Amino acid sequence: MTADVAAAFRDEWSRVVATLIRATGDWELAEECAQDAFALAVERWARDGVPGRPGAWLTTVARNRATDRLRRSAVGGSKVEEAARMWEPGEERSDPDYSGIDDDRLRLMFTCCHPALSIEAQVALTLRTLAGLTTHEIARAFLVPEATMAQRLVRAKRKIRNAGIPYRVPPAHVLVDRTEGVLAVVYLLFNEGYSATAGDDLVRVGLTAEAIRLGRLLAQLMPDEPEALGVLALMILHESRRPARVDGEGDLVLLEQQDRSLWDPGLVEEGTRVLDAAVRLRKPGPYQIQAAIAACHATAADPALTDWVEIAALYAELSRMVPSPVVELNRAVAVAMAEGLEVGLRQVDALGESGRLSGYHLLHATRADLLRRLDRPAEAAFEYRAALDLAGTEVERRYLARRLDECRGAS
């Protein structure tokens, strides 16, 4: 895939697929025709140049493919007419349950996050359809085998089709039934953009921007939902640090080594303001806790001023709310910084022995970092090697390889 088509995929995939699903109601057809459009773009754009409006070009090609395929099928019927005219948003405005927000991608998200589906299926299906993530990437995010994730996706699409789940943002009185899934999708979408699970780049800016855009729409749609504000605050605070996460060579820079003058003070201020608004609603939740942790980091002018005691306490509360081995791993890091490296290392070792993070490269990377700080380079090198074998992005692999070399030289 050329760089231009890759950029268009990041920016336009969700819009093209969402438009086709709205018009045809056929998920498989929408994805296949979108893929056909991007494949044709590889050929045509190399020959004719990138069109002035890549998204419109891709949507037109995908729409024409869908229309042709429906026309050839025995069941096309009225769907041909729908696909050909691609009805405009706004037809629902006379509906008393109209949400007030015209956004195909938000409609798609709420369709995917119907309570008839399990929360895992909701999140996985939205990441596949909305973000264009591969089944492999989604499986890595869920720490499950790729074959298991593929089966979940097939079952979820079949259930939406068989149950006749409508393609729309639901009315306010049923939003609460879908809040958990929608917020999980938005944050996982952001997370895949902020720390990609695979590929050459650590950050996929198109995904982070799309997640924040959707987060703002959700906050507008659900102004009294503190966790909608919490996830928005969390994403904004993380985004404030993005310019410093990779150096001029494209290499990973860890939090404590980042040039904090590159952090965006406007986003820090906005994120803390949104978090304060969520806290005032007096319904604490896991996204608000994570946003509070992000705020501790984002408001520390110097690494030495980071309130690790507060962060460790917040992780303890987060672990109580949503028990997770990944949360426990992050808590162990905070404990190491607040109470001592050996204390944190014991917690990391206990996680490793439990087997709950088997195959998770950050378990090995975390243990390696603590061992390095404790001046145990030979043991650290072993863990860096294990992390390197499991890391999904080239940026992470380069960082781990550098650390591995340092430890080998010191042992």
C-alpha cells in the first residue's frame, strides 16, 4: 500500500464503511466494497495522482461497487435504489426519538454496541468496522488467539443482521444500556492510535483524532454522564503528551525522559477542566480514575515532582473497580516508584507467576526496567530479549534493542 493510500485508509476507512452500511445494511458487503475501493486507489492514484478529495473518491468507488453487486444479486431489490442515492442524514429529524446528532460513524458505533451483544463483541466489532483494525490487531488488544476473535466478529455481525438492530444513535432513554460498550470502544480506538499494537509507527494520529472527535460528540450527547466526560478527559490528557513520545529519529521516548516543554499546555488545561466537570457529578468511575492518573503525570513540571503515592493509590482504587492484570502491572510500577523498586518488582514477579499476562510484552519490559534500575543487568537483558520477541511495533522493538545492548555491555 502506498503512503497516500495508507494515509487515506487511516483517515477515511470508517467514513466509507459507515456510509455503505447505512445505505445497504450489509456489513460484509460494505467492508468488501471499501476494500475494493482502496485496492483500486493503489493502482489509480499511482497513475493519475491523488484526487483532491480522497474520501469522496473512495466513497463513490465503493458505492458503485456495492450498487453493481446488489444489482447482480437476486435479493438486491430496493437496496439498489438506496445504495445509488445514498440518502442524506436528516431524514430522521421528524422522528421523535431523533438524537440530534448526524454522524454516520457515531451511528455505526451505537449499532455495534447494542446490548444484545456481549461487551467483548461490541468492542471488537466496532474496532474492526470503525477503525479498520485487523483481526490480529484486535486479538492482541484483547489478549486472545486470532481464531477466537475471528469467530466473535462473525457471530456479532450475524446477530445484528438476524435481530434487525437499527442503524442509528438511540434516543436518550436507552443510551444508558449502551454507554459501557461505546466508551470502551472509544478508548480502545484511542489506545490503538496512541500505542499501536503492530506496524512501523508507535502512534497512528488519525485514530487518536477520530477517537477524541467521537469522545466530544458523546460528551455532547450525554452531558450528565460522568464517565463520558472521564474518557474524554483521559484521551485529551494523553494527547497533550503525544508530541514528546517519539524523538526526531522516530524513536520511543519514555515518560520520565520526555521534553515536557513539548507537551501541549492547552490540552492539559482542557483535560483537567473536563475531569473536574466529571468529578462534580459525584459518580466516580474507572475512566475518571485513569484520567486522574493521567492528570498527575501531565501536571508534574518535572519527573521528580510526580506524586507516585497518589498514583499508586489511584491504581489501587482502579483495580478494585475493574480487576485486571494490566492494571495490576501499572500499579506495581507506581508502587516501585513510591515505596521502592524491590517492592514493585515482587508485585511484577507475582503477576508473572500467575500466568495472567502470558505473551504480554510489557510484563517483560516492566520487569526488565526494574531490574536495570536495581543494577542487575544480566537479568534485565534476559527480560528485554523476551519483550523484544513479543513487541508489535518497530518503534518499540528499536527501544528494547537499545536497552538490551546497554544491559549486555554492562553485564
